[in-house]
Amino acid sequence: MPQILKKPVPSERVAHDLGQVRERVEAIIADVRERGDAAVREYSERFDNWSPESFRLAPEEVERIIAGVPAQVIEDITFVQEQVRGFAQLQRDSLTDFEAETLPGVRLGQRHIPVAAAGAYVPGGRYPLTASAHMTIVTAKVAGVPRVSACTPPIRGEIPAATIAAMHLAGADEIYLLGGVQAVAALAVGTETIGRVNMIAGPGNAYVAEAKRQLFGEVGIDLFAGPTEILVIADETADPFTVAVDLLSQAEHGPDSPAILVTTSADLGREVIEHIERLLPGMPTRDFAEPAWRDHGEVVVVDSVEEAFAVADGYAAEHVEVLTAEPRRALESMRDYGALFLGEGTCVSYGDKVIGTNHVLPTRGAARYTGGLWVGKYLKTVTYQEVTDPAASARLGEVCGRASRVELFEGHARSGDVRAARFGDASLPWRDEAYA
């Protein structure tokens, strides 16, 4: 039976707050749908104090902005994008088109076709999240998307130069300095100056996530995203200070970000709690990390590593870090997670920032049914069929007629009858008079 050393504080406001977010997002989307650019500009002024002549950055503006970014930042962005591009290319190479003859004269095939246009939302707000540009834009371009429209908000009324550089170097075809629900709505429904896209990818705050949820169906999305999550599995061999640092590394994403430790050692669990309490007062991001740990932090003690894997699967967390003597055992034992980070030499922050795998991952238990953003999300897997052998068409027609009439689909049956008669037994009735 698991022992709880620290449990989260239940929030009575969550449902109420979500309801308010939903209503506000509905109103903004409806307004953008009706008034287009005028509504987009109004909300940008209200929420971001930003109303330029054009939200889209011209090529010369982009070049001017990038020229002001330190060379080391550009070098690091380029390095990280090389990692993301390389991994995405491996994913793309694993997806092959094929055509096969399944019966004599019956050829079935599959193709992977990139969507015609994708929107990349790169969040800003308090911090410039350049890494999200790599994850959404680079991956779309590797998939072969012809047009990628990328949006990011100004930060406190300023242009986030490093983010613009990352968007440009990633291959964005259009860059808009625009954020929030108004950006997502404009991409999804289109305005006078912003062309609509076929799918939208990228993380964001609760309003952005709700906008994507409401627009899903009208436009494709990568996945439904909530607050960032980390779950660390640790045994007695783990270093408690490292565990504490790694938990706080994700808690700083926001005040509602869960940080969970599942451990086989009660002593380690208590040491981790003590380290966190000592580290928090000096963290520059304490205003987010402290309430996240206070309200959403958990420490669970279990009897074995096997039980730890099972408990972790129950959370289906976004990020699962395995700090045990044999971390690769998690590959065979675990099923429900967004991404695994194996061993002390690996950390979730690598996945967020530098290592090359995608950091747009499922949260709130969605890892039970989906993985994260990857090159395949930008591809439509479509099929085609061709029957060139008359005998094969006749055979399929006969079976189609019988199978369709079992389901009382007479129209379907007659399509089969026509082929059965034309390519097989010519004495079978299939003209107008046969169905009179």
C-alpha cells in the first residue's frame, strides 16, 4: 500500500475558473469570426498593449531583429534545431508509402501527405519560449508542410527577438507578432490579412488551450494540453538533491504544474522535501514554483520499483524521469507516459530545451491514449485502391452485393452487381430494368 508523504491540496476553484475561461474564449472566437482583423487588433491592444501597423513581420523587419540577437544565442538555437530536425527526419523516414497487390489485379496503397498549411503557436507572456518554435515549426517543415504561419505574443510590449530568430531559422513562412486566443482564432478561421490554416500546434496558457479545444474539428490540432507535469521515479540509489532540482525545474512552468515523486525510499522522499523547502526561497521563479509545489506537489512511497512503475502509469504523466539503478526497465514495464527520461544523465529539461525529441506532450492523463507532437501529426495518411483484373472485380462485386444486402444497403449492393455482371457473368441483370 503506497505511503503518502505529501499530497496535493484540492482546489475548489478549478471548475469555476475553467467555466470562466470557456465563456471568455467563446466570446473572443465569435468576435474574431464576425469582425476579423478589427477584433484581432482590439484584443491585442487590450491584452498585450500591442497594435502595430501590421501584425505580420516583413522579411526586412525579421532580418533587423535577428541582427540584434547575440551570436551565441543564434549558435545555440541552430544547434538545438539541428537536434530537433535530425530526430524529426528519423521519424519521417520511418513512415513509408507503399502499394501492394492483395489479390490478383487488386492494388491497394498508402500515402503520407503533409497538410497544406499549419499554424505554430509559440507562447510568450512572461518568458520567451524559443524552444516551442523548434518543436512546432521545424517538425512541420520536416513533414513537408508548404506553408507554416507562426504566431508569438510581444512580451511586456517588447519584441521577443530570440523567439523571432528561432521562428525564422526554423523555417516559418509567415511570422506574426500576435498572441492569445485572438491569434489562435485568426489562424483557424482566417481574417482579411491572416490566412487560415489546416491545423494548429503548440502549447499555451489555459486560454490558448481552450481556444484550440473549441476550434478542434474546424481545424486540426496537435493535442489538448494542460499545465506541465513531471513525475520522478526514484529508488535508494538516486541523489535526493538532483531529484529536488528536477521537480522544481518543471514546477516553475506555472502555479498549477504538478510535480510528483514516486519512490521506494521513504528516507529519500523526506530528504527531497527538505531540499525543496531550502531551494524554493532563492528561486527566481519562486512565484510559480512555490504554489505549484505547495498545491500540486506529491511524494508517494511504494514497496518496489515494479509498484512504482504501476503507480506512475496510473498518473499517465507528461514527463516521467526514471532515476533508479536500472532505468531502462521502465521501457518494458511502463505504458502510459508522454516521454521517458532514463537515468541520472538525462533530465526533463533536456527534452524541453536541447536534446531533439519533441516537448509538446500530452497532459492531464491524455498519455493513456496519445503520444505527443511528432512529424506524423502534420501528415495525412491516405489510401488508394485500383482493381485492374476483371475477374477480381467480378468476385469483389458478388461479395459486395451479398454483404451490402445483409446490412440493407441496396445502393451499395447494386454497385457491386454492376461489376459482377460486367466483368463476370454477363447474364446477371444490372441495367435499369433489372431494378424496376
